[in-house]
Amino acid sequence: MLMTVVLLACTSPGESSTSASSSRTNPSPTASVPASQTKAADLRTQLDLLLAEQVMIVFKQASAAANHSDEFSGYAALLSVNSADLSNVARSAFGDSAATQVSQEWDAQNAGLVEYTVGVVAHDSGKASAAMSGLTSTFVPQFAQLLTTLTQVPLDPLTQLLTQQVLLDKAAIDDAAAQKYSSLYPDVHTAYAQSSRLGDALAPRIAQKFPDKFPGDAAAKAVDQRVGLNLLLQEHAYLSTMLGDAAANARSGDQAAATAALASNADALGTAYSALRGAADATRFDQVWAARDAAIATYATSADAASRTALSTTFVSDFTALTHVGQQPVGDQVTALLKVLDEQRSKSYTTLAQDDRSAATATQPIADALVES
């Protein structure tokens, strides 16, 4: 119901007979561009990925804090990188002044989430309460108002979306602090899935406001498929390194929960692939992807040569043969993932957070190629 309200609010009035006639006379410059590859599609994909990525980084810093790991500072700093990229998206639509405002508000949210994490882990209820109060009472209304001013999406639905997101992030942080692994991964997944609803509400409206900058239909079915695959593959990359961190630090409960989360992600990927390519190919996809996940689990635990070869050679060959995605992006993503797993095992934290992000970002050309081919 909420998204129906938002989408109705974002719908532009119908064309006049004059404008419709003009459109027929002067075809849109995107007429020959596949719907999934337009600038509007790029906008929605990038926005959704950044919003979802923030959830994963919030979880990573919370997990590191709960486990008193030196990874904490790297992931806390990575929130600023994500914020800068989000600001650049805002700049491309609204200009420098608005981008600065978006950055300030988003940075305030990140600071509040980190402060809440520190308070919960340190059992400082005063610090935690103050941080959460700042998020719900200051960040949410201020950011919702800013987005409404920039996009004209109604204030109430945006306020609801942002409030829900903050509360879902809180649940994941609480789980991480308490090391409640059975609920942690489902809560992270729920927060991750929720985050894209904001991007889905904003991107079509931005594209409608600025058709010269973002030609195309951000809400087209092909864009839904592109966004869905991108989000699932990004989630898979981060879940893989969550499993790697749990294995490297012998947290058996965490490792089991991460393995279960990867299996759920694989099921969703298989469903998405089936919708894109058909049930026959989807069966083979499930097999190839299950072998990948099994090799990741083995390598995260033992770093043996056989599982490394299974990922870097066998998986790359099988996946590219099935999907017709080029070997270069698939191989690059596997290499980036293996680098993170190696750093986790060796406790090499200097560039771990950034390398983790690089492995997740490397899934994007694969997702896009799956939709385009």
C-alpha cells in the first residue's frame, strides 16, 4: 500500500494531444536503447545499490565492534565512501548545493548508527538511546523533508520509509552486538531489501523531473530485472565475506548462519535467473552456483588449492559457458573475492574494508551483462 501511494504520487500528468503528436514526430533519443540500459535505468540501479550497500557496511562495522576486531575502523570509514558516492548521484540530478545537503544529512545518519553501535556494544544505554533518538527525531524528519523538496515525492511516505529503515538497521545492530546469529542474518536481509524501496520511489520521480539528464523509464520491467540481479549479486558478495570472517575467527554459529543466508540468496538468484532465461537454464545455473558457494565455504575455512581452483577456473568456465557473460568480469570478481578471504584469514585489515567493497562492486558488470545478453 505504501509503495502504491508513492508511485501514484510520482506519476506525471498525461500528455496533451499536442505533446503526444510531437513525440510521434520526434522519437525519443532512447527509442533505440534497451530499457535496461538507459540513463534512467542507470540512475535507479546505482541509487538502489548504494542504499543497500550502506546496510551491509553498517552490519560489518557492528559485527566488528561486537567482536572487538580491528576491522571496525575500516568499515566505519567505508560509510563515508558510500556517502560520497550517494552525494555524487544527487549532484548529477540536483547540482552541488543539494549534493552537499544530502551528504551532510547522510553523514549524520552514519555517525548516529556508529554511535548507536558503540553504545550498545559498550552497554552504555544512555549513549545508545541518545544516538537512536537523534536518528528518529532529527535525521528522519530532516532528510525526508529534503527529499520531498528535491523530488516532490510526498513527505509522509518518505518519512515512513526512512523510519522503517532506521528501525531495521537498529535490529541488525542489536543482533550483532548480542551475537544472535539465528536472527542476525534474516534481519540484515530484511534491512537490505527495505533499503531499495527508497531508491525505487525516488529514481522514477527524478527521471521524470529531469528527462534530459535521465532519459528512459526507471520503472520498466527490464529495469526491475537489472536492479534485482544487481542487488542479489551484491548481497551474495557481502554474505560471502561475512562467511569468510566467521570462518577465519572460528565463530561456528556465525558461520552456520552465514551459510544458510547464502543458500537463501542462491534460491532467490535461481528464481531471478529463471525469469530471465527460462527454467531449463535455471536448473544448470542452480548447479553451477551451488558449486561456487560450496567452494567459497571450503576456501574460507581451509584456503586449500582445490577450492581456489574450483572458484578461479571451474566456476568461471562453467558460469561463462552457461550465461555467455565474458570471462573477464567473472574472473575479476572471483579474484577480488579471494583476495578478501585471504586478508581475513591473515588478519590483514589495512585495506580489507575497501577490498570487500571492490569485490561487491565487481558483481555489477556481471549482473548488467546477464540482463543485456
